[in-house]
Amino acid sequence: MTEPAYVAVDWGTSSFRLWLVDRAGEVLAERRSDEGMLAAAKTGFPAVLQSHLAAVEAPDHLPVLVCGMAGAKTGWVEAGYVDTPAPLSAILNQAVRVPGQARDIRILPGIAQRDASAPDVMRGEETQLLGALGFEAAGEALVCMPGTHSKWVRVRSGIVERFSTFMTGELFSVVSRETILSFAVAGADEAEDVASFKAAVKAAYAAPAFAANLLFGARSRQLLFGGTPAAARETLSGTLIGVELAAGLSGAVPQAGVALIASGRLAMLYRLAFEALSVTIRPVDADEAVRRGLSMAAAAIWTK
């Protein structure tokens, strides 16, 4: 039987993912739960981690590498930030060891952009970048990482030069639930209206300054011309994503296109959005990217 070499953990704000991994980087066991930073702060980070370590029967000596919000100021142990321009390899040098634990538990830092005109932070995404691009990725890469808070990152030769965060997912949640537009999407089923989505992406990309007007159009169009709640939902989603892409694609796009690090429904939506704008993408599964990034970091840290 293959022996485990370490435990990898992606600890987000509202989610927890753990993998038991062997020396070859193969996953031997996996755990997922909603015990993210917010829940763990109440229950206790050590207790949450130990319950999952016990569930996968991780040996007591096995080291644990963590990325994500567990390293935030309000998390388990603050891991700080590496400042831009940030070599992806630099995150290894600032991994923080959790004190008072019998096993070796380390938390990777995030990346900060200390620019007064465009301050920004990321935590967890740096590990996905590492997994998707590697330590010394040649050339220039433009990376889109969809989520509650989407990230657009410019990387050159393994160095994160600049990045921007867009609250696209969170805005969609608020707009579709807490505004008058909630009436337009009420009762929307799982059916996808690709035509409405793509049309909204194109309209918002062409005129991002009209975003607030385009959003209201989801309701007025439904009232005046009919349409399903699903079509209205896709219009809201397409509008917000189109505005994000207008900003993200405002600079030069590398010849290789955009690296899209995403999974599930978000991967599908952003693929359709880029397709609507005829922009070339290189898809990377987000789960695979974070696992690969943690594996690369673990190998570098514990084989020094």
C-alpha cells in the first residue's frame, strides 16, 4: 500500500478541503466540509483539522500544509503576505509554522499589492497560480480565476506583477436576492439560457459604464416582452461577468490567450463568456491547480 507523505489543506472562508497525499502527488483520501474559517473560528481550528485527520487515518508524524483563509489575520495563525512583484517561489520562504502543535503544520502566505491607487490582496489563489503555472513559468500569462471574488492576475516569468479583484460572485448574490431584480429571477429553474447569457456579456463588455442600466433591463425586458426567470438570471450573471471581462481584458492579452482557472458551473459560464467575445482561453481545473500547487510547495518545503 502507498504510504502518505503529507496532508494538503485548502481552508477557505466557508469551505474546507483536505487531501492525504503520497510522495508522487497522488491523492489517497479526501475530505470536504463547510467548516471554513468562519465556522472554525468558533469551533477551534485544531479541533476541525484533527477531526478530518482522524477520518483519513493520517499518522501522527505526518506534516500538514495549509493555504487559504486559515492564514488570515482573523484565521488560525496569520501568515502575512508576499508583496508584488511576487515570485511564486517566495511563498515557500514565508510559510508560517503553527505553534503549539505536535505535528509540523505550516500555513502559506497570501500576496499583497501595496499600491495606494490599486491596493489588493489574495489568499489561496497564489497556490492555484503555482499549481497552474509552476515556479518559473516562462513568458507572460494573463490569468482569470472566477469566484465570489474573482481575480485577474498578470504573471511574467513566475513573478506575480499585478492583480485585480472583482466582487462579481458576491454582487450577483446580492443583486439577485436583495434588490427589485429578485422578482425577475424568482422561481428560476436550472435550465440554462445560453443566448441570454451571451447577449448580456456582449452588451456589458461593449458598454460597462451602463452596467446599472443593463441590470435593470433584466426586469423591464421581462415586464414588457416576457421571458423566463432563468433568462433574467442569466442576464444578471452575463452582465456582471461582462463588466468584469471589460476590465480584465482592457490591457494586452498574451498570444496564448487567458488561463482560466475554474471548476464546475463557474468554469462553464466563463468559458461561454470568453467564447462570446472570441477570446482564446486555456482551461485549468481549479481543484487540480490548488492540489498541484500544495504538492509543489510541500515537496519544496520538506525536501530542502
